[in-house]
Amino acid sequence: LLASGATILGQILALVALGLLVVSLLVAVVRPPWYIRVLHRVGIFRSARPNEIVRMGIGRTFQNIRLFRDMTALENVMVGQHSRMRAGLVDAALRLPRHTAEEKEVRETARRWLGYVGLRGRDDELARNLPYGDQRRLEIARALASQPKLLLLDEPTAGMNPSETGQMTGLFERIRTELGITVLLIEHDMRVVMGVSDRVTVLDHGEKIAEGSPDVVRADPRVIEAYLGTGAT
């Protein structure tokens, strides 16, 4: 189990629970001890509206892809920066220099994030025309554009083939090591969880049955029975 003083920032923390949505964490259905500590250490001490949560430093992706399908990849990532923009409605309506300069900066930042997740050169493609795996990457780029301290990923490898899954988990590791962002991974693919996570919490029918490092959790008899099968040992 995580000790109260354990270092949890800048790690990949996995929560294994079939059918559990990220929103469940935010409304206190399930709150592992390390989850509370992560929120406190990034400065979040209370419930908040979605726009406030983004400003506080939480970004997220969804179990079911929620892109703006008729907007380009670049425009989708630009939307992720909306909460950080300073120019107002009047600036935009009158095309004042402040708005023009900020819009240019936002576009360049969006292009950088597209490149970071492996979508360089796909700026002008409509989100709905991108392959499934690239749509998942686009969601992550949009979340990263909001400058999160904590990134919640809700079953980000669901529906992917092994090659796509490997590329995606490599991206998770880069986000952790290169950007120093804490990643909360909601996932039930145990190969993904065990391969990329620093800490794992496992639930079975809403009850916590194990928590600790991947090696500790992998060897837990209750986890083996519920998720891995007897052949895992």
C-alpha cells in the first residue's frame, strides 16, 4: 500500500475496475488514498465545476471518444486551450491585436501538441476522418493542451490492436518522464496496467481488493482470481 509520504506526483497510477467511469472518482464513489493525495498536492481541495477543474489542472480523456467530429484536428486541440486564453469576446469580435496574437500562439501550441502525440501534419484533417487510434491520440493532445498537472485517461487503449496499444503506452511513459505529469489510468487491460504503471489499485464489484506496485498486485491471489486467471502465476 502507498505510505502517506510516498511520492506520487509524476507517476502513472492505475485503477482497475470494470465499468468504472472517471467521473465516479470526481463524485466520491471511489477514492483510493493516493487519489486524494494527488488532488491535494496539485492544489485541489473541493468539488468543482468542469471548467474550474480544468483551470485547477486536471485534464481528461473519455471512455467513448468525445471529439468535435466536424472540426479539424488542429481546432480540437485549440479548444483544449480555451480555459487559458485571456482575450475576450470584444477582442475577438473587433479582431484586436491582443486576440490576433493570442490566436497565433494558440495555433502554434496546438501544432506542437499534435506533433507530440504523433499527429504531425494532420492539422487540417477532420476529426471524424481520422483512424480510431489517431482519434484517441487527438483526445490526449487536446487534454495536454489544457496544461494539466493530473491527466485522467479513461480506458485509452480500448478497441486498439497490439501495435496501437504499444504505441499508446509508450506515449503514456513519455508524458510521465518528459512532462512530469501525473497520469491516472482507468483500465481493465491488465497487460497495459502492469506494463506501464508505477502504482495500481484494483477493485472487484466496487470493493478494493489490492493496491501497491505492479509486482505486488500481480501476485495477489484475489487479483489473479478476479482478473488474471490461474494461469497468470
